[in-house]
Amino acid sequence: MQTPCFMGAGCYDHYIPAAVNAVAARSEFVTAYTPYQPEVAQGTLQVIYEFQSMVCELFAMPVSNASLYDGGSALAEAISLAHAHTKRRRIIWSDAVNPAYRRVAQTVNVAQDIAFDCVQTTGGKQAHDAFSMLLGEDVAAIVLQYPNFFGVIDDLNSVVERAHSVGALVIVITDPMAMGVLRAPGKLGADVVVAEGQPLGNYMSYGGPYLGLFCCTNELVRLMPGRVVGVTKDVDGRRGYVLTLQTREQHIRRDKATSNICTNQGLMATRATFYMSLIGPTGLREIGEACGRRAAYMMQKLAGIPGFVLPHKGPHFREFLVRVPGTAEEFFAYMAERNVLAGVPLSRIGANDDRGLLVALTETRTLEEMNRYLELAHEYVTGGHS
Amino acid sequence: MSRDVRSLQQESPLVFELSRPGRSGYQVPPTSDTLPEFEVPANLKRHTAPRLPEVAENTAVRHYVNLSTRNHHVDKDFYPLGSCTMKYNPKINDELAGLRGFSLISPWQPAADIQGALQLLRDLSDALLEVTGMDDITLQPAAGAQGEFTALLMFRAYHLKQGNARKRIVIPDSAHGTNPASIVLAGYGVTQLPSDSKGLMDIDALKRTLDEDVAGLMITNPNTIGLFESNIAKIIDLVHEAGGLVYMDGANLNALMGIARPGDMGFDACHMNLHKTFSTPHGGGGPGSGPVAVSGKLAKYLPVPVITRKNGLLDWEFDRPDSIGSVHTFYGNFGMHVRALAYIKSMGGDGLAAISENAIINANYIRSKLSSAYQIFLHRPCMHEAVFSGNLQKAKGVRTTDIAKRLLDYGIHPPTVYFPLLVPECLMIEPTESETRETLDEFVDVMLKIDREASENPEMLKHAPYTTPVRRLDEAGAARNLNIRYFNDADA
């Protein structure tokens, strides 16, 4: 891209190896349908099994499904699951959870008897105290984002413990690209882990098609939404793969199904599987470090430019919030005229924060691009544009 | 390691089994030393790396290319899976969706930057409204099931606005399984009505159940038996008189284009599957796309955002107080929208009408050709799919599932089987418009051969297939001894 992209907020400009496109363009994957006849769908089925295995590894969780529509739908389904499992009706989350995910989760669950409480974070942290006050025996689940919507890497230990102590489930929204460098949510005590899988080898493509990642504990597997592939044997004893646990699904259970979702984002999951095979554990860690170092660099430098304020302290993963001089939309327009997509103004996401800009750094942003950004930001202030 | 004589039936390795420590198919460019280190507290740091495969690019490419050859797919051979509309997916669609101006744009870019993308969505919306005859539309739902659920949420919002959400949604017994699942998710109870002796909705049964608790009716038209609901106008009137709304499951829209429009029939909402009617590829189970078109009275409940024109520019409008909210994180499966519009533009209006006509002709051709050996469920012309019962073969000791499995040996994907539920030993055949007469004749020939095999050697059919990469799989065993990930240890 000739215009360097510093926009994130739920979808990211990571590098996509050409080999991903080459394999994903094969008709055999593209023009097949849902594996209803497993004898002639072993390609698709084995890819999904490998996908599930890799996603479990990323998040350190025992169970993954074959993917859902996107990050928002994965959160919506996690909340229905928590409601069905606990028979409780309250969900607690915070403004550090992606607002678009929250909107989808509320819409999808509007007819269920669920109440949502939103904690206002301070300093961008999903703090123990704020959640503790609201936690009680009627809470089905708390929803934590890690790293959170502002890129902050919160220490979630105490809030997770507190939630479990009242019998609430812990739903963690995470980021697959951070899983080479950050402790996995499975190790933090998450009961359900969801994520947007787009960064794993899928284009930004104006918001879709993406894929929702969904993991849960063994205890919750019978309530899990979506497709699952399992290993079995054929009549000759050969290893093979089939859709399994189908008794949860709508085509058998109809009105008793755990969810109305009857497909996965197959081709996107295929891309993700192939991407993960290429980058491997080392690539994942190196990409994570590259993102984190770039974010740290930009935060450090922007903080030194008069009028730019970084409200959140501590470690960030790939993204951070900066308050710019003037409005974020004006700054964005100034930068866009100079061929830099400077970030996502919070006002565009419906937040009541005119100055807030979310800036994202993937491994594709070069030092030259970052320095140009910083020079322009400097000019913006000194040139009297603010 | 020694290599055996190759056969398609050789067990396929898992990518994890090809993994060797230290290999990689990717190189991350070095980060400049001038950048600060990435620092996280020890308790938030990852100490054990995820066990992703470690393979070279060449190994990975070969692995997935080999896996791909174990799939049946539309580009390989006939795929007459009923209600799934497995038509040919023109290659121009993928080429256009891959244009960098589509694939590399962020959903957060300001409207002025992406007028092309917004114009494309507007054009697709207009084309789909023309096809359906409805008043307004959302492209947001990512699949048919999400589309029907979105429509039900709009029904709920509409009724709540009238002061009463109502309690039940009525469906026929031939409904797709997602219908009842979506109804429950939308907060309603399911009332299922039996079909009449002609396979259509039983009007008297409908009259008996309609009351002020009924929020609406969901009906697939043509229905899953491949029949047009000839009383549709009457049915819709009855529901409307009772204050309810009517939803058309558009799974079978491939039979209607240029012939009849749900909007003209009086429907309040209908979804379309772009991955069926409008030729976007199925991708092994997704991505789909399930836009929902609505009548004027539901327009204000559409999900946000909707496209509007502001100061001469197309832009997204979020401020819609009666909207149900959003069902997708962004604007839906945009890549599929590009493909669907490419298809519509290449076909043109006359082309779309010809598609439905040919889909119907092809289905009736198969219906007529197979009727000598297979029991036709209902003796009347069908729409886009022909439904048979395997009862005659069952009498010979062969089940529909055996017929399906035997088709695999002939390189043909079986029809949808055992659905709709009201047809015993059901075979639901949807050839689509994009097959030649030669392909249809070959299929008929194979089906007649299988019928003869059923007479001559039923035992052989019961163990089919013989030639596929794997043979019949132990599905019950898979559920009993659950193995759904490779590293099945406590560490993950």
C-alpha cells in the first residue's frame, strides 16, 4: 500500500505471504461446500481439525470450534453460552471492550433475559475494584479484552479470581497476534476465549469476510456454538475426520439447538490455518515483538510532541490511544492529505472523545513510515494547524 | 523414511507430524535497533510457545495442496446438493474481489476515501431490491441463518413498537432447521404446521393457529419440496389480517428471478443467500452472505449502519433510533458483495431471468428422467429442485444413504438426503442452471445404474464408497471418543 495504514480498532494490516493466497485460491477449497459427505471432504475437514488444534495452542484452551462469523458474533455467542450455562442474567464488561463487539452482542441477545453493565475504566485499565463492586451471584459472566481495545495489556488475575469466586464465567476477548508474546488467556483462567481472526492471513477487505475464533473449557463443550471436527476411523481403519457433536446443532436439534449458526467461515479459517503453518511459533513471537516495539517507539516519540497526550501508561501490544491537539478528525484529515492514514478517531466509533485517536502498528510499518508520521505530527503543531 | 506405492487412499499426515524444530516458512524483517524493546511484566509474558507447526514454505504448500485434492468441489464435478444451489462460480468474481482497492481498505476509512466501495454496496443493494421487489435492504448478515435471525429481530421490534412483541412464529414442517433455531433465539416460540397432501401449506391449519399471539410466519418459497406455494397471496393476507408479518426464506430464490418477486407477493421481509443464487463460492462452509430485504414498514428497524447520501457523498448512517442494532462487527462480508455484484452485472436482468428458467428446466428434466426408477414424491412439475423418495430402493434393502455413498464412487456429489423430513428416504436434487445436458444425462445414467445395482447386489451398495480417499467413517465413534485437537494434553 502506498498510503501507510496506522488504522486498527479491530482489523489490522499484517503482511500476508503470497503462499497463503496461492493455496487459498485453489478451487478445491473455494468451491467446496460444508462437509456433509465426509468421504469426499477430507481436505476441508482435516484443515479444520488442524485449525482447531492451532487455535487451542494459541489460547491454551482445550476446545475450539471451526470458527464463527467474526469477532462480534463470537462475543455474542459466548454471552449466550454463559447465560445458558449459569442460568444467570447479568453481564459485566467495560468501555475497554471493542464498542462494535458490544453492539453486536447486545443486538443478538436482545430477546434473551440479559442485562449488561458497563464499567468505566480509569487509565485504560479493567481494574479489579470497578468490577468487584458489580460482581454478585446474579452475574453470568464478565467480559475482559486482553490486550484491551486501547491496546493496554491489563493484569487480569485478581478480577478473574473475583469473578470465579461468585460463580461467574470469565470471557476473554483476545488477539491471536499477541499470543507469541503474551501469556495465553487459558493460563489466566478464562472459561471462554473469543477473538477476531482476521489478522491471521486475511485481508482487511472493508470489514469482511473475517472469522470469529471461539474456545471454551471441556465443561462447556456441549453448549458450544458452531461446527466442530473430530478424528475417527473409516471401515478399513484409516484415520479420517468428521463433523462431530452435531447433536448440539440446528439441523438435528432445531428449536433446542445451542445456536442458529450452521456454518463456519471455512475459507477464512483455511487461510488462518495456512498462515499459522507458515509463520510457526517463532514467526508469531517475532511479529508480536515487532508490533509491540513499534507501538512503544511511537508512544515514546509522540509523548514528546507538544499537544499530544498519551492517557494510558504501561505496556501496550500493537495499538495505543493518543489525544491529539484539536480534534482527531482534523488531525486525521491533515495526515490523509499527506498520504498517511493516521489512526482511527474514537469519534468515528461513537465514543464521546473528540481528541482520541487509536494508532495501530503492525510489523509492516517501517521506521521511515513511523518517522514520517512523527515529522508530520510535529509540523501539525508547529505549523499552527491545531 | 520409506515411501510406499502412492494411492489416493493413503492416510494423509497432519501438518504437526511434518513439523521439525527450527524450520519456518516465513521471515520477519529485522526491527531497527533504535526501537525500544517490547517489555511486559513477567506474569503477563508467554513462557511456553504455542506448538504451531515448524515447516518450510514448500512443505506447507505441498501439504495443503495434497489435502485439497481430497475434496469434491464444483470445479471438479457435478454437485446437485438440494437447497444449496451449488452452481458454477465464475472466475471473474474472484478476480474483481481481489482488486487492491477492495481487499486492502480498512472499514474505518472515511467515506470520502472509499466512495467506490460504498457505490458498490449501493449498486448491489439496488440490484437485489429490483430482483426481490422489496423497499429497503441490509447487506450486513454474514450468512442465511444470520439473515433470517435479523429479520425476526425486526419483526420483534415492529411488534414491540405496536405495544406487544407477541409470542409465536409459525413455520411449515418443511422448514430448514435454522428457522426454528433462529425463532427461539429471537425470543419466540415455534408453531410447526403440517403440510397438506400436495406438499404445500395447509391453509385451514394456518387459519386455526392464527391469533394475536402470532408475530409472524416464516415460509420458504419455493418450498423445500421444490414447489411454489400457489396460495401464497392468500397465506400472506391471512397473516396480515391477524396482525402478523410474513418472512420469505430466500434459500430457493434461484427459482424465482425474473419470474416472481417476494415484494409483489406481499412479503414483509426476505433474505437472499449470495452464496447460492448469486454465485459467490461456498468456501468449504463459508463465508456466506445473507442480505435481508424488507417492506417499507420494517425499513426503520434495519441494522445500523445504513448507506445514505450526505453532501453529495455516500456515507454510513448510525443514528437510527428504531434500529435493532448491528449483527456484524462492520458491514458484512464485503468480499462476497463484490463477487455478487460482479455476477449480477455480468448476467444482466435478462441473464438472471434465464438462470431461473434454466434451473427449473434442468430440475424437471431430472425429475422426468429419473421417474422410471425412483419414486417421485409429488406428481406435479417442480421448480428448481426435484424431490424423490428412496422407498422403491428401500424395498430392495438399500437405504438412501447407500445410494448417496455409491454416487461418490461415480465421482458425483450426492443430493441432499433425508431432508425435508416429511419425505421418507428423501433425495433432494438441485442441478442448478449451470450444468450441460450431457452432465445431467450422465447423472441420470449413474442413478439408473445404482438402481440396477440395488436390485442385483444390494450388499455391495451397503458398503459403498470404495474409491474415495477414506471410506465410511465412524461418526458415532468420533462423538464418543472425542478428539478435536492434536495436542491432547493438559498443557493447552
